[in-house]
Amino acid sequence: MDITPQLLTTLEKISDPKDLLKEIFSRFGNRAAIGTSGQLTGSVLIDMACQTGLKPRIFTLDTLRLFPETYELFSEVEKKYGIQIEKVHPDPTKLSEMIREHGEYLFFDSKEKQELCCNIRKVEPNEKMLETLDVWITGLRADQSRARASTAKFEIQSRGENKPPLLKVAPLVDWTEKQLRNYATQHQVPVHPLLNWNHEGWYYESLGCILCTTPIGPNEARRAGRWRWFNALDPNANKECGLHGLKKIGR
Ligand code: SF4
């Protein structure tokens, strides 16, 4: 199905995220999917999508480096909703070449090597997954970081020449943490145990790979816990992994 201006206008008029998910999955079926990393937003989106009565397609980028609790959460979600979360893995050949050349823990060495690791383990598998989709539903929220403050609910992205554009949708872009928590409690949404972890004000704000994700302190930026060893070198270091780097061409 083409991403037309008329379609976008129709979708933009739907303010309720559950209705929006229903409209998207009814129109696009398996060409639409929710991407989740185990964050609360992803779990809430899955709950909403499953309530529509449709069979939503869900995927996660399994970097093979996730927290054990993340795998446990996915099993719980699959059991509760009777769904299968597609685990998208890195290319095994590229992965072993990277480890052979740079070592298992290359991300500690430099920003370039961290980006290389993210590229092999996340960005390339994500791009492969997106080739099977017309609509990519994400859990991005505007209040997650300065870099994400300008996130739009609808964004048309270019995938390169002679390829159809991709519609990226962030149904909960303007939701707050409190709204998410309230929804999760009301609807008994499975919550990642690390998101309920708190030690003297330190807590997990974002969940990624096990060695690259640490809790943040009370006055730290929300993504400060990612690749923490770079903070000392550059407090304004880019804390994004490159997943959301496709070129915007509309909305
Ligand atoms: Fe590699 Fe760390 Fe990026 Fe995961 S978050 S892909 S381990 S650099």
C-alpha cells in the first residue's frame, strides 16, 4: 500500500493511539510492525495493539547482548498476549569478523568502534527488517532526550533510490512517563524488572545491551547511562545508536 498524503491525513486525525494502531494494522497487515527493546512504551504499544483483536507484528533487535531480564520480559509478553516477538539477529559472518578484528569488547575503545558494534548488531539488522515493512511503529517519546525532543508522530523516510518510502509512526510521542505507568498499572502490562529497580535514587531510564547500559543518577540526562565511559571525555556525546538515522522526506 502506498503512503499517500490522503492516508497521512486520515491517520493524523486519529488521536487515540489504540485506534491509530488498529487503523494501521488493518490497512497494512504484516507490512506494519512495532519495534520494541523492552521499554515501557513498547510494552504499552503491544498491549494496545493486541486489544484491537488483530494479530500485530512485533519485532526486537536481539543483539545477543541483552539483559537476561529483557529475554524474560519478552517470554512473559509472548505468553500473556499469545504472540511471537520476531528476534532479529546480527549477520553471523559480519559479527565474527568484527570480533576477530577488534575483539569482543571493542565498544570500550573509541566512539568509532562503539558505532561499528552498534552498526553490526543493531543498525544493519534493523535495516534488513525495515525492508519487509511499509510502516515502522516505534516507542520514541519526545521527553526521552534532547535529541528526541523534536520527534514527530508521523515521519516519511527515504530508503534510497528506487525504493518505496517508509512511514515511521510514534503513537505515544507526547505521552509522559506518568501516563505510561498509569496505563501499565490499569492494564496489567508486563514491565521490565529493571525499570522498577531503584537504588538510592539511581534507576534505569533506558534499556539496551547489558555492558553499555547503566543506571542514571537523580540529576543526570535520561540517556546518560548509555556508554557511560564516554561521558568523561565529552558530556555532550551523542548517545544514540544510529537506529533512527534514515533521511526524513516528509511531515
Ligand atoms: Fe555493541 Fe554496546 Fe551498541 Fe550493543 S549497545 S550494539 S554491545 S556498542
